[in-house]
Amino acid sequence: MSTLVFLEHHGGELQKGSLAVLSKAASLGGDVAGVIVGSGVDGLADQAAKHGAATVYVADDPKLEAPLPQPRVDAIAQLVADKSIETVLFAQSILAADIAAGLAARLDAGLNWQLTDIATDGGDLVGKQSALGDSVVVDVGWKTTPRIGLFRAGAFDPSEQAGAGTVEAFLPELQEHSLAAEMVEQAHAEESGPSIEDANVIVAGGRGLGEPEKFALVEELAKALGGAVAATRAVVDAGWYPYSAQVGQTGKSVSPTLYIACGISGAIQHKVGMQSSKTIVAINKDPNAPIFEFADLGVVGDLHTIVPKLTELVRARRVS
Amino acid sequence: MKIAVCVKEVPDATAHKRIDPGTKRLDRSGEGALNAFDANAVEEALRLKDATGDGEVVVVSMGPERALNSLRKALAMGADRAVLIADDGAAGSDLVATSLMLAKALEREQPDLILFGQQSSDSDGAVLWAAVAERLKQPVISQVAELTLEGGSLTGKRQTEFGYDVIRAPLPAVVAVADSINEPRYPSLKGIMGAKSKPQETVSLADLGVDAGSAGEEGSHTQVLALSDPPPRGDTRKIEDDGSGAEQIVAFLAEKRLI
Ligand SMILES: Cc1cc2nc3c(=O)[nH]c(=O)nc-3n(C[C@H](O)[C@H](O)[C@H](O)COP(=O)(O)OP(=O)(O)OC[C@H]3O[C@@H](n4cnc5c(N)ncnc54)[C@H](O)[C@@H]3O)c2cc1C
Ligand SMILES: Nc1ncnc2c1ncn2[C@@H]1O[C@H](COP(=O)(O)O)[C@@H](O)[C@H]1O
């Protein structure tokens, strides 16, 4: 069995999620390699060796500097062919998902996503997929090789294990359409304000607030509870609240004692960032909102009346 | 400018979603609806059409015959035409097979721009666009929260794990929008009435030149082996706010010793 793990990097570091998938792959046995694609990435292979990679393929080229998916499809497709790779695994990210799907189409290969685990079964691989808003666990398989798998963010933690980490450089041939998109700017978000990751209580706001000014409702409640404020991607993208407060797949993962979600639908990508909160309270006017499937207490109602009142009641308790 | 929007019919939000243990496929017997995330893509297409003054917006979908009902919502919003790939041989298609059929249908249309929604609410894949772009050999930009079109190229701003990217690509191109990109319009009564008479074409695999072995379950490279229940999460309580919602939250928090 030969497995290749895509090793995503940022700011001179291999990403934790990729290393976690790599160590998982190493624990399954067989030939396990990692692939690093970028410019000036020579020094990163060491980290991969520490997580079980026997071989680290490195494509280092100024043309590969921008973290865009399509040139990476070229690179990985080439490795799969040259090295007879049977399985290609990715840790979920904005970049990885687009590479995995592009690769599936290029190679006519099966892609299973939202994987939370993987195991060998005889000579075959079986993935655990959490589907339909986590209401069912599906054992998924691949009918052909190469197999492609995309693991859910935070599916496992990296574990250290020694691998030979033999570095092998390669230069992918890039297709014309792969070079058509160009990165104009990469703005790195500033971290401002207190970190929500350490907060004991989090009050989070989503698009149900209706307008950016209404974040004041969430802030007041957070203040009364001595907690921090978080937000969904929908409102962060819309500029209602800073990026540093975003919870979810692309944002922060938090596990406070109490998480109060106001006007948040509970999409899976938000859920993966807050589901390990000890107690979840949700206020949403739509009785069918997915958040009610996993909130300890769900209140179907209008946040504009409930939240101010709740703040008042909490304050009153504090005083008395 | 011609814009194609890929949209999908999904089980209605009120329906209890389940996988049929017999067929191991999503049970689509209940009410269907246009995937809400795709309304953002339709809206963006309509705005671009309005901004450029002329053009055509065509929605393209793969699904059962009855999905035309859901496509009509996109027509009611203002899309000009619908193309539905409906064929018994297409049922049970995974990413590889679906992307092939869609790519074939899109090749017939030759749009300048192809838009996708953020994700389908029944698969949460958020991946299909990249496979379709690969088949069409076109550039792709995903998760776009702001889209601008200038001359023959487009620029998308999108969020990643590390901040914001601004990516530019020449047309023709594939763009998947984020749900934050716009607020989809509600179809007007006139739009709803007019939708019925807009062109709605159903095409088969044969029409697209896709052979049976490349579609449906046969053309799929993944399979469902078994289904099981997820580990139970503690009790969930859901109450209707009758004016005492805030008090009930306080009582709950007090009971849990959280305040
Ligand atoms: C690759 C990828 C990564 C993503 N990463 C993230 C991420 O990191 N974090 C994240 O949050 N999302 C992420 N998303 C987006 C996610 O899928 C959802 O689109 C997003 O979380 C929705 O945000 P929301 O709940 O604020 O908005 P909506 O889904 O629009 O929900 C708003 C809710 O407010 C309710 N509401 C409206 N008015 C009221 C009222 N007056 N009172 C009470 N309730 C009301 C509505 O019923 C609705 O349920 C990602 C998506 C993708 C594809
Ligand atoms: N069967 C389909 N027909 C047409 N478009 C689809 C279909 N399935 C998904 N899409 C499009 O692809 C996007 C992402 O879907 P997914 O990758 O399944 O989450 C959706 O928002 C739609 O725009």
C-alpha cells in the first residue's frame, strides 16, 4: 500500500491538520510519503519525517509560490503516476478541498470527504464519514485506485513517529489552465482583541442579527456573562465583525464551558469549531435550523427580544 | 455575457434527511427545494447580467425529472432558461460521475462564466466546482465573498484559514460563491408566473454523449459500505419562546451552575 499525504504549509510551518493526517496514514502502515509544494519550502521536510513520512516529495518552484489549487493538481497527478501511489489523503482546508476534487476529476478517482477516521480492512481502506449534519455515520469505500480522501478539520491530532524522511525533489509540468488564475494579494488577518480560544463563556452572533450594529446585543450579553464574542463566517465575510472572532472550519476552534449562539443556523463548518463546548444554548427563529440538533437548550424565537432581556436578567442576578 | 449557474435540488429544510438503508442513497422521496446556497449564485449571476446590460443566465442541474420544480425557483428569480440532466442512469452518481455530466452539459452551453453555490445542504461537500473546472480546463476560484468583473477577467476575494486572498482569472472561468456574497432576492409574483413559460430543457446521458459506464453508480468510484448511528450527544431540549424564553435560559444556566 502506498499512500501520499498532501502537506499544506503556511508561514514556514507545515499545518497541524496535514501532520495529523500524515501520522494517521503512517499508523496504517505501508509506504507513506508526504508532498510539499511551494517556493522556498526546502526546510519543511524535517517536520514531515517526525510524523512518519518515509519519503517527502518536494516541488520547489517560484511558479508554485501562491497557494492555488490547480498547479498542485498537476504536481500530485504526476506523482501518483510516477510513483504508483494508491491513496492520496488531505486534511480539510480551503486549498486542500479544491486540490482533492480537481485531482479526482483529473484521475477519474473516487473522492470521499468529511472523513473522521480511516482503517484498513484486509487489503482495502474503509473511511468513516459523518454525513447529513452528523445524523449518520457512513462507512465509505473506494472501488478503484487511486483513492482520494479528505478528512474533516480536527479529525485527529498529530502524533510523533519517526520516518526516514528521505527528500526527493521533483518538478511538475504545469498545464496551461492551471496557471490561468493568479494571486493578486494575500492579506493576512491581524489578531486583535482578547483571544476567544481561552474564553470560558462565548456569545456568538450570526446573520440572524440582521445588521452589523446589532452585534451590540451580543457584546452586551457577553459582557454581562464575563465572556468573549464570536461570529460566523457569513458575518465576518460581510465585514460585521473581525476575522479573529470567527469560529469554525476556517476560523478558530473553541471549547468554552458555555456557548450561546444567536441567529446562527449551525452549518457543519461552524459546528466543527464549537461542538466541543460543554454547554450550547441556541436562539434561532427557525425551528428547523440545524443548530437545534446539537444545542443542549434551543429556544425558537426572535433574538431581538430574547437577547436584551437575557442580558438584563443576567445583570440583575449579578447585582443581587 | 452568458452565465451558467449550477444548482441542485435538495430535500426541503423541513424534511427529515435520511439515507435509505436499502439503496444506500439519500432518500429523495420527500419535498424538494432549490439548495438555498445556490440562490446566492443565481443572485450573483442576475446582478452581473444587470450590470453588463445584456446577456443570459442559464441554470444547469443534474437530478431527477421532478427537480424542474426547484429549478423554477431560479427562473422565478430571473434566470432565463434551465437545463436539467435527468436520466435513470445518472442516479447514484458520485463526484467523478456528476462532474463529468455537468461538464458535458456546460460544454454545450459555452458560457463565459460558470457559478456554483457554496455547498449542497445534503452533501456538504463544497467540492464539485473544482472537479468541473478541471474537466473544462478552466481556472477556478472558490469561496468568493466579493466578485468583480472587468473586461475579460474577474477578481474574487475570499477567506482562507489565514486571512483573505484576492485572486484574478481570465474568462471563461468557474467561480463558487460564499453565502455572504449577497442577499438573494425573493421571486416576485410576476417572476413566479413567468417562470413556467421560460425554456426548460431536459437532457439525457445520450444527448450529452456520456456512456452509461461513466454515469450513475457504475461511473462512480466511491461506495457506501454500511450505515450506523453517531454516538449520542446528551439531551437536547428545544422550547418555543412564549415570552419567557429569556427566563427559561436563565433557569437552565442556573441549573447547570453556569451563572
Ligand atoms: C469551506 C467552507 C468553510 C467554512 N468555514 C466556516 C467557518 O469557519 N465558520 C463559519 O461560521 N462558517 C463557515 N462556513 C460557512 C457555513 O457553511 C455557513 O454558511 C455559515 O456558518 C452561516 O452563517 P450564519 O449561521 O451566520 O448564517 P445563516 O446560515 O444565514 O443563518 C442565520 C440564522 O439566523 C436565524 N435568524 C434570522 N433572524 C433571526 C432572528 N430575528 N432571531 C433569531 N434567529 C434569527 C435564521 O433562522 C438562520 O438560521 C464555511 C463554509 C465553507 C464551504
Ligand atoms: N447535481 C447537481 N447539479 C448541478 N449543480 C450541482 C449539483 N450538485 C451540486 N451542484 C453545485 O455544486 C455546489 C457544491 O456542491 P457540493 O460539492 O455537492 O457541496 C452546489 O452549491 C451547486 O452549485
